[in-house]
Amino acid sequence: MAATSAIPRRGLFIGGGWREPSLGRRLPVVNPATEATIGDIPAATAEDVELAVSAARDAFGRDGGRHWSRAPGAVRAKYLKAIAAKIKDKKSYLALLETLDSGKPLDEAAGDMEDVAACFEYYADLAEALDGKQRAPISLPMENFESYVLKEPIGVVGLITPWNYPLLMATWKVAPALAAGCTAVLKPSELASLTCLELGGICAEIGLPPGVLNIITGLGTEAGAPLASHPHVDKIAFTGSTETGKRIMITASQMVKPVSLELGGKSPLIVFDDVDIDKAVEWAMFGCFANAGQVCSATSRLLLHEKIAKRFLDRLVAWAKSIKISDPLEEGCRLGSVVSEGQYQKIMKFISTARCEGATILYGGARPQHLKRGFFIEPTIITNVSTSMQIWREEVFGPVICIKEFRTECEAVELANDTHYGLAGAVISNDLERCERISKAIQSGIVWINCSQPCFVQAPWGGNKRSGFGRELGQWGLDNYLSVKQVTKYCSDEPYGWYRPPSKL
């Protein structure tokens, strides 16, 4: 199959079918590895958002919710399992679309598709288990009352997702939202929407009830903002930049609308002097160079014990030189392009500013010489960094790692926590007691010990500080889309007796 012939032309997926955007506008799809335009996507507007929200609202309440929102969890699980099966069937095709759209290596994209299927399967199981958890009793101090809890879908949810893991990040929201009984409007990033639109095709194939999932594409200002501010959307779940997250919070606060936010990061990786250096180097590279560093949890601040810093950096450079940087469709590619020209320019500006502020570009920092087209950046290692530098403080979202040395455990923890963000952190040491101490001391929602970036659908994912709030994945991901209702019953045959009865005439 030729790469360009794989690009389908889709409309907006609204109410179970395809439709062209209201203004008829479309946005180009550019392959970031070749800079060639390979297709287009619909550019939705507020009018299209209105149609999508209306379809989701209708699906939520249709026939009193009997077909979806109030249906047994096993009913919804059947659809989620069917979606997972289709994802598996189309794995190679979806991985190719993801690679052409985002520039990530084909092997990485194929792994992402496996994770997408696993996520739908996991939440299918939780949907089935949800029925058995209803009417959970509450112990009360008064015998004449009984109380229990119902968990109900929160309603129509708006899901706004990023471009770095296009279908996977969408699935982290879509799968638990549907498992809970919500209906949804998904708005993926305009930079990488192809696989999310294909998800609409899969939903049509498996017969998902119309309007349960609607997918609109387009610019954030024209489609994302109207979705976030829509009065008939009951919750917004957003993954993306901290600045956009702030605007969504402000908008949602006007309607007292709940939000969950997974935002930026500037995560630390602390390496002590008792480690196997090559093992630690590989984790440091995986923590910042996988997916071209376009990872919100990337451990992009590397803290090295001074006793091993020089040896570690020598090996880090040697390993970085061995990374295969190529067209992401080539076998063995481990570093593809970044997603767009705008992202490329942003990352190069970070590197230039670091150099101007006095940091040392130890390795990388430029376009690979053998790649004349495409938005490729060498893995970049920056030393002689001070804590006031932009490269230390701000999220780059590219294959760029900055390094500082430390002497003591206390100093390492202080440097690790020297950030407004709090998504993730990591420590590598053979002293497991020290690792446990540091895991408690790092101010983040995720801590990795002797590794970086493993992610499992069963474990909670999310941060604190300016990295947002709320948790995705695991049972916590399902809880994101459930409302808790208390039901209390008076069980006595006797009057309550608080008021004296009126005198009998």
C-alpha cells in the first residue's frame, strides 16, 4: 500500500454518521517526515459542535437511557469489546495512519495500537463489574435508616485530546467515559486527527448506538472552545498545555462545570552513584527521547550524582549517537520527526535560548545531516544548566534533556521539586530504601523507581501543581465519569416523632 493512498477522506462523525463541516472548510494533513500534504480533515465550527452535543444529549436520554446511560454495564461492555477487536484487526493500518500523521516511528505507533485495544478491553471489564458495585451499603449509626450509594454517568462529556499519542490519548478518555454510561463529543488535535476519525468508522461498523460517540475535528479556537463552553456539556476532560487548561478552567467555572486536566510537565530523573551506568543511560534516553520527547511526563531534567556524572555523560552521548533517526516507516527507526513545523521551530528556539543563556549543547541540537526534509531534530543533551534558565524551567516537548549534578540526597530532592509542574518523577539507585524515601519526597502524581515512562492501564495517571488534577486509567479513570448518589431510606413503621402531632378535635 502506498503511503499516500492510505489516507481516507472523512467527514465529522456526528450522530452515528458522517457529515461535512457546516462551512465546508477543511484543513491540510501534512506528513511531518516528508513535509508533503497527504490529505485533509474537516474544520468544525460552533455550529458543528452544537449538532454533536445535541446528538450526544439525545443518545444519553433516549428512551429514558435504557439503551445506553441506564443500560446494564454488560451491554456497554459488549460494544467496547467489539471496538477493541476491530482495533486489533486494523492494527497495521491504524499504525500506518498514525505514523504518517504524527511522524512517530512505525514500531511505536504499532505499540500504541496494542495499548488502545487493551484500554478498551480493560474498561469493558470495569463496565461489566460496575453493576455489582451498585447499591453499596453505608453503615449508619441509626437503625431506623438504611443508606446506599448509586454510581451514575455524569452525562454528556467533552473530550479534548492532544497530538502526541493521538488515538491512545483519546482512548484514555473515550473508553472509561463510555464504560460509565456517558455519551461523548471527542475533539482531537488538528495536528493529528486521522486515527481518531477512523475510530468513528469503527464505531459505525460495530453498530454503536447513534450519538453515543461523536468526533469533531478542527482548530481549538473554532471547535474546542465552543465545546468547552457549551452549556449542555456536563464535564470537560482535557489533555494538553497548561495555558489551554487554564482557559478551560475559567470557562468551566462560569457554569460550575467539573473538569479533569492532564497538563504539562518538567519531570526529574535522579541517578545515584551506585547504578549500572549503561542500564541507567538507556532509561534516561527512553525517558526523554521516546516519541521524540513529545511526552508530557518526559523525564527531561536529568540529575546526576557528581561521582558518576562524567562517565554517565560520556556513555549518554555514545548511546545517543547510536539512535537510528530516519523516515519513521523505515525498519528500526527509533527517532522520527516531531509533529509539525511549528513544533520544530519551538524546540529549536529552546535550544538556541539555552545556548545564549550560557548552557552547553553537549550533543545534538540540530537537524540530522542526512535528512534534508521533514521536521527532524537530533537527540539533544544540554549541560552547564542553571536553575534560572528557560531550559530548566519550561516544558520543551521535544528530544531535549538538560543535566545538573548533585552531591547529596537532600540536594537531589530539592532540585527535583524545583518546578511548577508535578506530573512525574523517577529515581535510579540500587538502594531501595533510598528509592522509597525519594518516591515519597518527590512532589508528583507519578514516581518511577529504576525506570522511566512505563504506563499501565491498571495504574492511575495524573499530576498535581500546574500539571493538573484528576486521574486517568485504572478504576480512577472510570470514576472520572461517574456521579455518586446517596440514597437513604427510613425503615421504621413508627412516626419519626420530631414534631408533636396536632391535638385531636
